[in-house]
Amino acid sequence: MIFDTLAFAKKLKVAGFSDLQAETLAEAQAELLDEQIVSRQYFDLRIKELELKIESRASDIIKWVAAMLVAQAAVIAALVKLL
């Protein structure tokens, strides 16, 4: 996104702002937009990081479920031997 500070300042001058006021507001608006805008690359990077975290959590869950199944089988085998 490109913000045209000159065009914005001209519009403010037409609306009755002084040259100094218009230029100051245009610069302030440009700084705010620069701070607020997230680039596509930044967004894609954050999504990839989240996907990696989700994948690692999913593998952890699979490991826990497999361990619980083995433990459950051992408990059932022990109960069958006792009966």
C-alpha cells in the first residue's frame, strides 16, 4: 500500500489547514501506516511458524496416545491374568 503524503497534504490545505499543519499531519499519517501495515512476507512467515508448532504438537499427541494404548493393553493383560 502506497500512501501519497503530498496528495494528502494538498487535500488538507484545500480543506483549510495551514501548510505546516497539513505537512505535519501527512507525515504523522505516513508513520502510522508504516507501523500498522504487515507485509505479505511477514504474514507468511508467521503462518509457517504456527504450522510448524501445530505439527510438533500433533506428533506429541500421537506419541502420548500410542503410549497410552500400550499402557492400556498392559493393564488389560494384567487383569486377564489375575482373573
